[in-house]
Amino acid sequence: MSRFLAFLVSLLVALPVLTLPAAAQSVVTTDNVRAELLSEVSQVKPGEPFWVALRETMKPHWHTYWKNPGDAGQPTDITWKLPTGVTADPIVWPTPTKIDVGGVINYGFEGDVLLLVKITPPANLAGQTLALAADANWLVCSDVCIPEEGKFNLTLPVGTAVTPADSATRTLFDTARRQVPTDSPWPARFGVAKSGDPFLVVDAKGLKPETIRDVYFFPAEWGAVANMAKQTARVTAEGIRIPLKKGDAKAATPQQIAGTLQLLEKTGDGEHRQAFDITAPFDSKLVADASPITAADDTGEALSFWTALGFALLGGLILNLMPCVFPVLAMKAASFVRLSGQARGEIRRDGIAYTAGVLVSFALMAGAVLAIRASVGEVSWGFQFQSPVFSLLVAYLFFVVGLNLSGVFEVSGRLAGLGQGLAGRSGIAGSFFTGVLAVVVATPCTAPFMAAALGFALSQPAPQTIAVLLAMGLGLALPYLALTFTPALQRMMPRPGVWMDRLRQFLAFPMYASAVWMIWVLTQQTGADGVLYALGGMILIAFAIWLLRFATAASPALWLRRGIAAVAVLLAFGAAWKLEDQPAAASASSGPSAGVNFEGWERFSRARLDEAVASRKPVFVDFTAAWCITCLVNERVALETADTRRAFERTGTVKLKGDWTNRDPEITALLKELGRAGVPLYLYWPAGAERPTILPQILTEASMVATLTSSHQAQR
Amino acid sequence: MSNVVVHRRSLLLASAAFSLAPMAARAASDLGKAAPPFVATDSNGKSWSLATLRGKVVVLETTNHECPYVGKHYRSGNMQAQQREAAAEGVVWLTVASSAPGKQGYVTAAQANEIVATHHAAPAAVLLDPESRIAHDYGATVTPHMYIVDASGVLVYKGGIDSIATADRDDIPRAKQYVRAALTELQAGKPITDASTRPYGCNLKYPGSA
């Protein structure tokens, strides 16, 4: 009987909704956007806030705008018409994407976006229905922009309890909430560099730089920060540093810079985009660092820019002494001396053209380096030196260059043939291309050196990269240029001879020393095992080179040797794979770290886990780490929310948390058992279950509550 | 060493990348500094050079007649009114059509004159800037993007035409007209209160942009 009454009541409540045309008006379709006003609840309770959303579904390549639209555009605006006492909060914006329209940077949304708005009906809400009316304006752009608008009406029944909307709608809201930036777990500050440009510092200690990329700061409003400037964020174990460009606002230094910090974190499962709202107050004590992080930074001594330029020039000069460059130089010089005064004028022009050719080649090389870097990503390369794999590869590079200089192997001289035809050329153009090709032709000798220089240049900001490479080019061209201006200098030149080979062989030793230093850096990063892998790898590489030196005609034996050499090299590089699994230097003292919060959780141990599972209670295990950003976000948006806590409590779930910051071996063993590469990892044993359910790496409050309660209900 | 080949290939790649990314180098003009010089031809074939306008206040207005934000200020008559006021004060108002050929807002000289006639606009001239050079040198990102150069050739204002960043003409009466206010202050010899404001409008249609 009571059931029948309830049915009647609900029918009465539902009836007005069915008769209203409201539903049809909650969708507005324009040429480029389908906009819909959605509610997360299908019945409202007076005094109980609920969420609605304006959903915009754009045509491909069209976008609407974020609260700060960037260099052009306009954010979506909603004007509400609500019954007395009902309030609507401002739009809660999801993290935008950066949309580059011919160099003009826009912040907005492509595809599908939900703009969330919290509606609060008063406790004394009168009437059986709540009518929400909204006028929305939005600008939608592709290469052209169109302002559009829509009027939306949504009428919801009012009852004594909140009724959630259908699951598809709830999923939409759940997903949308996941796109909203969370409050930053780390404090942030900003300083101002000498140039007047601000730089942002996020004090996120203990991050793993090699797992983070695509860091970008979206300023919340126009003015303090230029939207258009490229950002090259740097992630280190100390935190995140983002040099910004001063905006156009006339005001002096602002009190604070607010915005959204976005990054991509690589976890065991893949990459996850995370975003945090940041408010950075001005900190006058912050000092901008002029020199970028280099390998030297790790040992506390930075290679200054001018020193680098000096070394590059010197390096270029040394290139002239290489056996495949010097004899040519000496021969040319000798011929200049014999020429008459008039011809000398021509020689000077020749020298200048040659220098220009060399410099253009180096400039092109710098361009190539920059292009490669730009295509790889915006994240500063400095962080690579934090990675043991990178240290290992650099150590290998130094070692191989050393072997080459020692004469263990020669780089094929096939390219030198290209230069043969050049000798006969004359005229300024000829000299220019001689310069260009000198760079190419000298490659058999200079390639190892160039590889090292390019490697260094790659770790520098763009202007430094260009400057360093140009300095090297100038060094290479300088002796020839000097000779064309003062042929008398020729007398001071040493004769080509065996000393050239000796010099080259001598230069191998600084290279070996550099390799030793890189291995030392590696041990700082990985512990003593690093030495074993690095030196073992070097032996394998040396072995491979030795095998390949028997330059006989093609024969089965040659192919066999090549095969073995390839295997040896692969094994050497396989060492890099092993390094990733090695504990970091900081982990010498294994144990829980300060970064993980255990409040409300028991510490994980295998024994406690087995005991809890055996007692047939539901068990939830959270494997986390201080450096795991995705873990942190999951905690904030899904694990430590009021609803989830209530669900944990109500179901009597045993909550265990494991701290993998320092790669606790017990947890590592369990991860391996489950075939997982790392954290976050969430395991759930429904009451009485023997095997755990592995939950996704991205949690939402709704999914957590559903997981915990559904099995609980099933139990009853 | 095979990586030589890689280098040479990347050289091509790099030069291609550089020719495709002219925006990377776009310089923003600085307030209080000499305004970037330009020489351009107007829709009547007359040549204009910023240098020869020394001694006069110059207003630059980037335009794209198909942009709704430009439309807001022309359909309401706001832009034309300010152009006439400026002319009466001896200010040289130059409308700059910076859309690249094939992009929205690109105009030929004849089309530019036709638009001026339809809107009863009153700029001193419509400069044709199909390579977006002026826009580029001034760092313009939107249409309309407004600049004021004082009599000594110094950039004294950059930003939006007014304070309400919408495409709705009903907002004009409520908005602070930044350019008008700046010109008034400039004529009175006062410092400009809002010398750098948020520009708003459509993306400026640079060559090569999507």
C-alpha cells in the first residue's frame, strides 16, 4: 500500500515536468556549436546545492574560450534568470588547451566541454518545480570568429530528496570535474628577472623530472604575463621553474600572479594530464638564474655562458689541427705567400667568403638543433642531466669519441670525396661554398667533436645555442681568415707531420676523463651499480668496434662479426634499461618519506594486508609516492573527499597506504607480482574476495563511491 | 658517420621550419619607446610613412571588416565618430587592413574604399598591409587593435578600443572609450591614465595562419 502511495506521489511530482516544453529548450544548436544546459540531478531538494553545466560541443577545428581567452577571443558568458533566493556561482572552468592561430595564442576548448555552475536553492524554496533560465553568449572561432548566443530553460522537480540524473549524465559531470584544476598542493612564488620579466617558481620538492613534460602556465587574466611567449619550464628535484614574459599591463610588479599550471605525468599506465590552480605572491628574494642547468650544476659548478663561448672558439681552432683539415690549410697558406700584391686583395675576399661559408653552415646547424628541440617539446633539456640514462649515454659518447681520437677506429672518409671538385673552383661564390663544404668535408675528423658540441648546445636556451655554435665556426674559420690577410703568418705555422696524429691521440685523454666524470655523476644518481653497467657497457662498445675493424670484403664472417657487434651494442644500451630500476641516490635511507600523508590510513605491510583480507573485510590499498602528481590529484579529488570518506566508513573498509617514494622493496615486490611498473596503483578487495580488483589510475569521487558501495550492497 | 646525413636533412627541415614560423619572432612594440616605423600605400595609391608624420599625433587601427568585433564598432557608429573627432583635432587616424590574401578581411584598394563609403568611415587613410608587416612590427594580435603615436614619434597607447570585451554593440555606451580618453589626455598634455589595455577582438589574420 505504501508503495502504491509513493508511486502516486512521484507521479504527481513528475507530471508537471512532462507537460512542460522545458527539455526541448535546453538545447541550442547553431552552425558551429551544439549547446545544452544539463543538470546533474533530476530532482532538487530545497537548501541542497547541485550542479548544472553548459555543455558546448564544437564542430571540428572550432573552439570556444577559457576565462582568459589569451591574445584574442572572448570567454563564454552566462546570465542567469533564477527565482528569488536561488543563486548561481560563477563558472568553474576546466583546464584549457593552448590553441595557436598563426602565432596568436588562444586559450580555449575544442571538441566537447562542460562549463560547471553550482546552483543553490534556498531552504524555503517554494513550488513544485525549479525553473532555471540562462542567456549564454559565446564566441566560437576557427580561422574566423562568430559570436553566438542561446537561451536555455531547464525545469527541475522539487522534492524531499535529491535524485541524481541518469548515469550517462552523471558520467559527463564526473569526467568534467576531473578536467577542473585542483588547488595546488605546492606553494608558488614569483620573482622578477633583471629584464623585468617575471618567472614562476613552484616549490614542488622531490618531483621526478624525467616523468614530467609539457609544463605550461595559463595566466588567469590579461596583463601581468604575456600569453604569446613560448614557455620553457624546467623541472628539477627542487621544483618547477617557468620563465615568463612580462605582459602589457602598465602597472608595476603585481602583488601576485594567478593561473593554472598544467603538466603531463608519465605513470606506469601512460601519460596523464594534471592541472593545478596557482596563486604566486611576489617574492623579492627570488633570484633569476642566468645560467641554465647543465651537468655541472649537479656538482655545484656551472659553466658560464662566456666560458662556454671561449671553449667553443677554442674547439673550433683545434678542429684546424685535425689531420684531415690541417694539411689543406698548410698547402693553401704556402700558395698565398707566392702570390703578388694584387692577387692578395682577391685572397682577402676569398678568406672572407670562406669565413661566411663556414659561419652560415654553423648557423644552419644551430637552426637544425633548435628545430629538433622545438619538435621534441618545450620542456627544457636541462632536466635530462637529472636522468641516469642520459648520464650513461653521454659517458658512452665521450668514450667513443676518445676511442676515435686514439685511432682505434676511423670514421669513413667517403664524404671527403665530395670536396675534390672544390679545389678547382674559383671566385667569391666558390670560396663561400668551400667554406660550407669545409665543414662537411672535414667531418671524418670533426664529427666526434661536433657531436659533443651539439650535445652541449642542445642543453642551452636558443640564443646560447646559436652563439656557441657560431663561436665554434669562427674558431674553425679563423686561421684561414688570418692567413688570407697576413700570408706572412704562414712562416709561423708548423709543418704538417706526425705531430698531428700525436696531438689527436693526446686529445683522447680529456675525453676519457670526461667519460669518467660522467660515470661519477651516474653513481650519484644510481648508486654503485651504475659503475658496473656503465663500464660493462663500454667494454661491449669497445668490443663491437674492434669486431668491425676487420674491413674485409663482404663474406659470411663479416656479417657474423657485424651481428655480434650489434648484439654487444644492444646489450650496452640495455644497461640504460636496467638503470631505471635502480634506487635513486636519496634512497640510501629507505623508509617512509615526509611527502606522503597517512592521516586516516594504516601503513601498508604485506602482513597487515594478508590479515585484513583473511578477516573477510573489504580492503582498499593506495600505493603512492611523494613525487607522483597523479597520486596527489587522486587523493584530493577522489580519495579524501567527504563522500568517499563516508563510503569508506560506512562499509568498514580497511584503508592501507603504501609509500613508494623510496621504492620500498616490499611494495616493489607486490607491484611486480601484479605486473605493474609503478604508482599510482589502487587495489580493492571486496569483502571476502581473494583476488583484488585493480582500479584505474585516474579516480573520481563518483567511481570511488560506486566501487565501495556496490560490492557492499551486493554483500547484503 | 651516418649522422652527417641526418644533419644535412635537418638543415632542410630547419630552414623549412623557420620559413613557416615567422610569428615566433614577432616583436611587441614598447610603450614610451619610438614607435616602429612603417611605409605603406593606402587604398588611393598614396604612400604614407610614419617618419613624415612627425609633429602629428597618429592613431593606428587594425581592421578586418568581417570580424564581428570590428562590426560592433562600425555598425554602432562608434569608430566613425572617434575618427571624425580625431580628425577635427588634427590627429591622423590610419586604419590598417592587415589580413593576408585569402584570409578573412583581406581587401583590395577598391574594396577598402567601398567599405569606407558604406560605413561612412572617416580615417585619414586605409593602409593596405597584406603582408601584415605593420601588424607584425606593432605586435598586433587582434582586430581592432589600437595604437597611438605621439607628435614626437613615441608609442603612447596600445590596447583595445574600449573597456568591455564583447561583440555586443549595446555594451558600447557603458564602456570606457580608452582611445578617446587617451587622445583627450594627450591633447591636454596630461599623462595617459590607461596607456596599455587589454586588446580584444578576432585573431589578426597573419599570412600562413590557419
